[in-house]
Amino acid sequence: MADQDTIRTSATMSSPKSEATPRGSERNGCSNVPYSGFTKLQRRKIALLVAFAAMFSPLSSFIYFPCIDSIAKDLAVTIELINLTITSYMIISGIAPAIIGDFADVLGRRPIYIITFFIYFAANVGLATQRSYPALLILRMVQSAGSSGTITIAYGVISDIASPAERGSYVGAVLCGPNVAPSLGPVLGGVLAGKLGWPWVFWFLVILSGCCLSTLLIFLPETSREIVGNGNIPARGINRSFHSLWSHKDPSTISTEIPVSRPIRFPNPLKSLYALSENDTLLIVTVNGIFYMTYSCIQASLSSLFINIYAFKELEGGKIMDRDYRVTAKTYGVTIEKVKGDDLADFRIERARFRSSGYLITLAITTIIGYGWALDRKVHFAVPLALQFFIGASITGVFNMCGTLLTDIHPQNPATAQASSNIVRCALSAAGLSALQEMIAHIGPGWTFTVFAALCLATIPMIVTEIRWGLQWRQKRKIKEAQGSGQQDLQLTLDPVVLPKALE
């Protein structure tokens, strides 16, 4: 590839250029409008709220495992039929976010959070009171539909409130919730089912989700840039939080811009599948899916043990990504705009996000192999527990990188893009979990997790490809979108590619 290539396109404008606003755009560096009108404290509170909400999807899955035997006995069905409720849960977890994510991009984050949590709350009430297998099967699918979109919407919220330069830290904070749940769930499920009976697992989820729903209703503001811009356009109707009704905002910070009236369309789940046809998106979600499958299988292999160590790790991983962003910006002579937000059109965000991936993948592969052979040789349980610490630190770091980059390259519809990732990771996770026990039975845990480590190793060429060609793919997509919307004189520049030292 040449050292300096230029992609240029011209098209007829369909509307005056002066009508462009920061709403829904990453390109705020060219104006004096700050990327987010929310204060730092407000953004931290929003991140805390969506982290709490994002916890419910994995928690509902892992808290259910210790109840399988007791539910099968009480309902007089086989374990295989109960396992079908797990399979159906995962299927809905892969499909529902494709619809929910598009809805959140169209109608806003807040109303979709409220609707999905109300569905989830009602499903848990039904699960706690039902005593028949058909009801269990159907309500588990409804429960999945209500909770599975929370992580997808969370990425959309972070894209709304955090500029690219600080987005890594916010993604790391939000992932504290869903990444703690796989370890917390089995312990809570075992204690509640053993002491109070399996219905109390669902009553616990009723209480916890009720608290979350109430908190969202009162405090969560609308963040969608299509509705409130950078946060200074007043929200209306269901998009307005109860707290805003009695709080007073400085009039000088309130935009006088009238929100654009947008036609309500039915969500198109195929948009998430279409995103998978894009080279960069497919590579990112495949890398994320392979590590998620490995992570799920490791958690499932030791699900009875609780290691409450993840909240610290994800925060640190986010800080590493922000540092990598600063280093990459300095390498290419880019001035970082935390307030107004950076223009990513000509910025090698792929290199910035994956800069430390080589170190994390090396650590993950080494510790996954060690974990498998520690179980195979039946060494003291402290060894696999210690190795899980490093596995969790490295793999969740990769989650942060992939999730943040996917949000960066899809600023207009981040929730829909995350839904495409959810489809792939749920499919790979289901495949891995279904094969896990058979693999362990036939080749032992040592070789089983060596195979998973080899799959993780196979992601390195994918990451290298994304770093080399990601900017060019993004710019071609930008040109196609510009031609469709009638923008004129769009000029994008390709700089020479420099691989991160960890991947050279």
C-alpha cells in the first residue's frame, strides 16, 4: 500500500451545510460545541446506572445453573428438558438485541431501558410463581428478551456521553457489572436455592430488577444524540427522567434547538446481520466472540467457586485503552479533544484500541493452558483460582478493546452494531458450552483448554488485518454513506500503517 493515498468523493448537497449539528456525529472537533453537555459527575452516575442494568443478562443465566436439579425434581421432568430452557434462553439472547438495539437507536435509550426492564421484572414474577414446565420454558425466553439488550444499549449510552479519547475508561466501568455476574451468579443461586428453595432465585431477581427499574425511571436521563444532541437539548415525554422534573438546569446551558421530528419505524433486525457483512465489523466481533466463548467455558468449568475480583480489572483495562489512545494520537501528530470530541475519520483508532492486545492475548493464552493442565493434574485449587485471576484480567481487557472499537466505528448506530456482536458471541458461546463436557470427557481438561487457547491465538492475524486495513474500510464506508446522503467534497487521507510493537 502506498505511503500516502487519498480517497476523495464529491456529491450534490441535498440540504444546506449550515444545518449540520453535532447530533449523532463524532465530528465535533470542527466546532466549539462540547462533545457532551453532561458534567463529569453526571456521566459517572450514568455509567454506574447502565453498569447496574447491564449486569442482569449474565446474572440471570449463571444464577440459574445451581437450580437445575431441584427444578427438574419439583416439575418432574428430565435434566435434558431443563437444559432446553438454557438453550432457548441463549437463542433469544442472540436474537432480541438485534431488535432492541435498533429500537434504542431510533426511539432513544431511556424508553427502551424502561420497557425491557418492565418485561424482565414481570417475567421473573411469573418464573417465581409458576409450577409447570411449559410456563418455565416460555417465561425463561421472555426473561431473556427483557435482559439481553441491556449490554447493547449500554454501549450506545457510552457512545453518547464519552468522547473517543476517554471512552475506554467508561466502557471498562460499565463492563464491571456484566463481568462480575458470571462469578457472582452461581454463588447466589446455590445459596438461595439451598436455603430458601429455587423460587427465591427468581424472587431475588424480582427485588433487584425492581430496584434497578425504579432507579432508571427516576434518575436515568435520555442520552441519545439523535434526540438530545450532546445533552443540552431538553428531552420530552418518556425520554425525560422524573428527576429532571424537579431539578433546575442553568438556562445558559440549555440549547434552543428544536428536536427534529423523526418518523417512527419498525426496527429492522437485519441491520445487525448487515453489519456483519462489513470486513472490519466481522473481524472485531469474531475476535470478541472467540474470547467470550473461552471465558464462558472457563466460568462454566468452575462455576461453583466465587471470585469477586473483576470490578477492579475492567476499570484498569479502560485506563490502558485511554493511554493507548493518547500514545497513538501523539504518534500521528493528532491533538486530542476530550471536550469537543475527536474526528475519527482520518485517525487510526484501530491501532489505538488494539495497541496492547498482543500482551493481553499472550497472557490469556499462557494462563488458559496453565488453567487446563492444573485441573487435569488435580493440583491444589488455589492454582486454578490464581490463574483465573489473570485469565479474567486479560480476557476482559480484550472485551473492552473490541466493544469500544466497535462503538468507535459505528457512531451513528452503536447499539445496533453491538447487537451484531451479541449474535456472534452468543452463537460461539452456545457452541463452546455444548461441546465443553464432551471434550473434557474425551480428551481431559488439559487438552480441552489448550484447544481454546489455540483458538485465542488464531485471533492475532485478525487483529493485525484490522489494524492494517481498518481505516481504509471505514473510509470507503464513509464515502458510500456520503454519496447516499448528498455530502459534498468529502476528502479522507490514508497514512502509512505502523503496527503496535506487541503485534510486530
